[in-house]
Amino acid sequence: MHIAILALDGLFDTGLAVTLDTLRAANGLAARTMGGSPRFDVSTVGVRKRVRSGHGFAIPVEPVTPDLKPDWVIVPALAATTPELLLPALERADVKDAVRQLQKWRAQGVSIGASCIGTFLLAEAGLLDHRQATSTWSLAPLFRQRYPHVLLDESRMLVPTDIGVTAGAAMGHLDLALWLVRKSSPELAALVSRFLLADIRTSQAPYIIPNHLAQADPLIQRFERWARDHLKEGFSLQHAANALATSTRSLQRRCQEVLGKSPLAYFQDLRVERAQSLLHGSGLDLGAIAAEVGYEDGATLRTLLRQRLGRGVRDLRAGLR
């Protein structure tokens, strides 16, 4: 399998390194322990002759030529972690050239994958329109507003589709690389995971910080503050809207546009976050914690935590993600 990694100026150093190291580890382990030749022919390519990483290191790249047609192209993230940094980066000439190149490769049948902010380039190219995708959870509000035709679910770690795959925030580069190895050999992927001490993750949900997402919109910020003060109460959309001096329809619409979920779902996110905090840092039993976040009994909270976080109460108390 020929994998071309498309490197751009200012990329996230760790994203590139972990992708290269995971694929190299897979090749080495396949040769040493499974009696096979290297599974992955990996090259780093660029739309410019000179590329520097986010930390300023020179990255040797091969030029993109008309006859270059890999099986997969991987787009590492740019090290632009805020809207103020990312939006100007997306307007750069080299980024626009990369977007056009991605469109050409896809038209030729090349599969394309990206992690974290790299997913923005796939969306810029229109490759994710009307398809499910994930991205870095921290910029999900911006992604959702900029690309309304993408079916974004930032709670997922990996989303394969017919055009390739998208992966989640920062270390999602590792998940994407392991996913590619798994497509070649599940046995090899398990071996690489053990050597790298890399657990297989299916969800970003345990890592999402609701307060960070709320900063993307003034109404959502006010709703978050109100919700935190009323976690012990049963949720009422009408009461929330009245307190915020808005209509229920406006609150529902804004939550959907910014957060991709209903006000009730976000309210439950805050309950889960508060329950996690109490499980880690208090001596309260589960029933008392349930009462603190507005549930009548511990069993209901236990079910919700497992559904949302994929972990049981015992693991959460131990601080496991």
C-alpha cells in the first residue's frame, strides 16, 4: 500500500511524527515477527519544495507530480489551534493548492484521510459534503458553521466513509495510523498497539470540555452558565429560554447550529461532566452524586455515564479515560 503524507507549512509536528513512526513500526514488526515484507510504502510529499513544521523544522518532501497516484493520502493537521489562527491559514496559497490537489486525487479514486485540523482541508475541498465525519472537538462549532453540509459528529474518534476516513483531535493521528494498519492486518495492528502502548479509542466524548465549546457563541455561553446553576433541577426548555430572554425556538436553533445537539443534550453533557468531577474528587456515593446532578437514583446515572463515556463507575473513580 502506497501512502503519501501531504505536508504543509506550519503542520502539527507530533501529528506527522506519530503517523510516520506508527507506519514504520508496523513495517518493522511485520518483517521481524510475522515473516512479511513491509506493508506500507510511505512518502512525504508537498505542494511546495520547502516545508517547515509548526516548530520550524525543515521537512524533506517529494514534489507532487502528475503521475503520483498513491493508494492513500494522509493530511496531518496544521498547528493552528484557534479560529483566529486557522481561518487565515485556510486562505494561504499553498493550502488552496493542496485543496485542489486533494480534489484531483479523489477524482482519480485515491482514498484520503485526515486527523484533527487536517479534516478542515477535506471539508474545504468539498469531499465531506453530505458525508459523516469527525474532527477536533475543540473547533467543532467553527467546523459546523463553516461546513453546514457535513454530517459532523465530534464525539467519534474515527469515521470511515466511501472517500476515506476522518479522525479526531491531536492524537487522533495515532488512531488514524493504527486504523490503516488494521485494514492491512488486525493482528499486526494489535501488535503495533502493544509496542506503542497505544489503546484503541472509539470516542472523543470523555475528552470534550463543554465550557470550551460554549465560548463559540454568546447565547450558548449564557445558557451554559444558567444550566450549571440548575443541574439539580429537571430540565425545562421554557424556563431556560425565559431566563435567557430568548425564545425556545431560538435556543434550540442556536444549540443545533453551534453544538450540533439539542439544549437538553447539552444540559446532560454538563451533568455528566459534573458527575465525573464528583466521582474523581469527592467521597460521595453514587446515589448522592446522582442527586447533585438532578437524577433520582444512581442506576440512571450509571447507565448514562456508560452510554456517554464508555466506562463504568469503577473505572471513572480510578481516573481512567
